[in-house]
Amino acid sequence: MDPVTLTTGRLLLRTVGPQDTDAVYAACQDPDIQRWTTVPSPYLREHAEGFVGQLTPGGWANDSMFTFGAFLPSGQLAAMLGLTLVRPLGTGEIGFWATKEHRGNGYVTEAVLAVCRWVFTSVGLDRVEWRAEVGNHASRAVAVKAGFTVEGVLRSAIDNKGVRRDCWVGSLLPSDLGLPSTAAYLPAPS
């Protein structure tokens, strides 16, 4: 798939490229991003170069991962989102981080909703999952604000820098956003 650009009331969501290397590198120096996400630690410039030059375009090219930078009208990077596809299941898994100076402004929630609407309506997914290490309350707050249902804890389900960790898992369905699904859904009886 060719990369797409999405807009919200306050953000431009587009793929990242070599022109964004410095912004990605600077953002990933944040100890919280290194602690709670799977970015390498220490995060070197070569990691940012590989991310914007190889990983991101490769994910779009083979329809395996759609990565968006969330940019303010000023051009500043506010957040990064990635949605990995599990195609046979019609499911995607979303991950995200916000730059330190732009946290707490609702940008990530706004971007998550835009990306989820897009994958439900244009890509045809029927479920987006969110996972975060237990204790990552900022990520959980974004997921809940975006309408995800937190479904529980998965033991030893995240490998963060060689250490297995428990994670929260949640889901967002098209119906949660008032959108139709591509397949019928029959919830479990109450």
C-alpha cells in the first residue's frame, strides 16, 4: 500500500522519512519512551535512520505495518503511531508514544482515533488491539479515552529488551466508533 496522509482538527498524520530522522532521534532520547516501548536503549542515531529509512517504508510496502508521525501545524513531531496487521484475522495492533513536550494535550488520543477509523473504513479491519506493559498508566489512559475496552492481563506477553513482561490488552471494534464491521459479530451471552 502507498502511504496515506490523515488529518484531524489539530494534527497531520503522515509517514515519516529521512527528513524526520532528527525529530525521531531526539524524541527517543526520552527515558520514558525507552522504558515503556520496545525502542532500543540506548537509542542511537543509526536506530532513527533505520526506522525512517527502512522499517517504516518497508511496512507500508508489504502491508505489514502502517507508521504515522503525528505533526502539529508548526511541523513539530507530537507523537508516533504504528499499526501492525494480522491479516488472516482481520486484526491490527496499535502502539504509540508522545514526545515529552506534547504529552497531556490529547494529541495521541486524537491520532489513535483517526488511524483506527481509517483502518476500519479503508483497510477493512474488524478489531484493533492495544497492549502495554502493566504499569504504563499513560498508555492505558490514552487507550481508554480512545474507547478501547480493557480486556485483561496477558502474562509474559511482551518482550521488552529481552525481558518478558505482563501486559494489559484492550480492543476497539468498528461498532465502538459507530462504524460497520466487514464480518458479523456475535458477542458472548451475558
